[in-house]
Amino acid sequence: MNKTMRNFSVIGSYENTKQNFGYLVDDYEYSLVIDENLNYGFTLEYQKNEVRVHLFYDYRDNEFYFFLIRGINTKYPNDHDFENIKPFYELFEKYDRSLNIYSIQPSDDDYEGALKQNAILLRKYGDSVLRGLEWI
């Protein structure tokens, strides 16, 4: 098996994610309702009223699973609810059609850049969704 080695470490990625998305608590008054750091990845979920921001990073696959979820009782994961569970990319693409999906996923060379890109774009394009004023 010839797997490419990562040129970055996942050590600190959990703390970096909490820091990059800290504005959800500071500026939007979200609460951190799920905070799990396991050996295969971590999950952070923020909630305010009927909106949830679900962040999961899979260490093994080196992939972000970042979703916006409408409804506190909406089951996640749920492969059939495309109305209430939206990946970040769907929101971002609504405003920027030139955005490349790979630019918001970590590469073997860069975790930090993709993380920051997600945090910046969510704040830029998701303000009214985060405030509960509209949905995607």
C-alpha cells in the first residue's frame, strides 16, 4: 500500500477548530452541545434555537464533515433528510459558484488553510442562517 504521507500533524486540530469557530459562541451566542475528541476524529456541535452547526473531522480520511442542521430534533446523521441537513459547501456555492469543493477540504499538505476557509466562508455567507432568519 503506497499511501501519501501528510505534511502536517492532526495534533491540535481539535483545539484549532474550536478556536476558528469560536465566533459562533462569542458573536452569535451559540452553545457548544457536543464536544467529543476521540482517537479517530472529533465532533463539535453548536446550537442556538433551531439551528445547529455540526463539525466532524475524520483523522483517518483527513476529511471534514461540516453541516448546518435545521431543527433541534432533526436526527443526524440522516441520509434521507436533504431539507434540514445541508453541507457547508451547499451554502458557500449559493454565493460563490467559482468555489472549488477541494479548497474547503484538508489536503495532505494543508489542514489549517481549509479549516480557516470554512470558518471564514460560514461567517461571510451564513450570517442570516446562523441568526435563524433564513435557510439555505
